[in-house]
Amino acid sequence: MIRYVPLRGLLGAAFLSLSLTLTGCGNDSSASPAEHPTPAARARHAVAQQPPTVAPGPGGLTPVFRRGGQAAGRTVALTFDADMTADQGKRAAQGERFDNPALIALLRRLDVPSTIFMTGRWAEEYPAQAHEIGNDPLFEIANHSYSHYSFAGDCHGLPRLDRKQIGPDVRRAFTVFRSVGARQVVPYFRFPGGCYDAAALRALAPVRVTAVQWDVVGGDAFATDADAVARQVLDAVKPGSLVVLHCTRSAAPVTEDAVRRIVPELRERGYRLVKVSDLMKH
């Protein structure tokens, strides 16, 4: 988990159809039936067979999507990064929790369509949760790499991934999603730490995904004040905004409480909450 900062970017992308099955950033066996939307509500949020993508950028570079256009109107996409780095298995074995089942339960209870950017290593650590999330039409799973290593130079202290490993690393994450039975998987990718450059976009192009960044930084990574996180989001959001938050209990412990304030306030302001695939249509 790292703190996100606005970074540079480019454009380009295509489509990659895969299957995935996840449990809401953590399986919450204590969740009551009332926390889950009705079948009709789930149907409203079903992912289209072919999610929209952005056309490749100059020279065929991977495209980058940051926010919805004017046609998006008063919509906002809340996205959650399920981070786990390839070398953090020992920490998980010692009891550190990289999932957040209470947050997923809250999103269900509030009926919030959401895009979960998941690392392949996270899905390996929590396969049942990945399966449940990836089969719930309220959610869609997007690729956050397998390793969560840096794709471009010095990136918040993350280990550096060799350029030749970029394509295989991203494909490996999709393979893990498939192996856990996730179905709601979209051809979108978020760079670990948000860090990328032209070389990374070029190396990623053969995977045929749309890179998804954001225009609103939630600031929940390592935060201890849920109200401050909520204020940061609510002060910055505007029609078509794409918000980055986290679904990792140990590194973003106040996200659930922040979302509990953010969602009602956005709806009171007349915003409709959507997944990235819905925002990208406009």
C-alpha cells in the first residue's frame, strides 16, 4: 500500500475478456441478508458482456482514462485498490490483513456499484473472497498487476519490475482471477502506485487493456482520520469524477468509516454512483 499522488499519463486500450470470482475484499460471514441488495438491484448493476474501452493512443500506446466526460453528468465512480505485494506473504502468514470484508459488506448494504482493482497476489491470498466479489454484479474486478511492483522507476519505494516482465506480470494476474472463478472481470488496469511512463505504456500495449487512473485522491492510505478522508473526497469530487480509495485493512483502516459518510453525502448532492465501466461509456 502506498500513498497516491497525481502522475503523468497518455492514452490507448482495447478489450480483454476473462472470468474472476471474488468475495468483497474479504469474506464477511457475519453479514446479514439485509446487507445484500435484491436480485433486481443486482441486475441493474450487471456488467455488460463487452465493457467499453478507450482506443489505443499515439503509436498504439496503452490508453489512460482518468474521469468521465461531460456526458457523464452527475455520476461518480468509487474505486478500491486491493493491494498486496508479491513479497508480503510472510506478513500475511503472521496475521496482517490485506483484505477488508467490512468495507465490502458496507458497499453491499448501501448498494454502491464499485470497481475493485485487485492484485493477483491478493486474489491468491484470499481466493474465496476474490471468487465472491468477482461473481457479484454489484462489483467488477480490474487488474492492479500480479506483484504490485513499480512499473516506472522510483515509485513510493516499491520494488522495480523489469520492462520485459510487465506484460507477463499483468497476464499472470488475469490468470489468477480466472483460476478463482471470477466472472465480473473487466479489461482495465491500474499501475501500482499510479506510476507509469511512455515505456510502461508501450510494454503494456500487447495486453490490450485500458489503464485507469483518477482525478480524486481519497487519501485513505495510512490515514487515521476518517472524517478527513471523507472531506478530501467530498471537496474534490465533481461530475464524472473517478475516486481512488483502498480495500486493505492494515494499510487503510479508516476507509469503511469514510465511505459511510461519503456515499450518503454524494447521493444527497444528486450524484449517481457507478462502476468504471459505466463511467467510461460517456
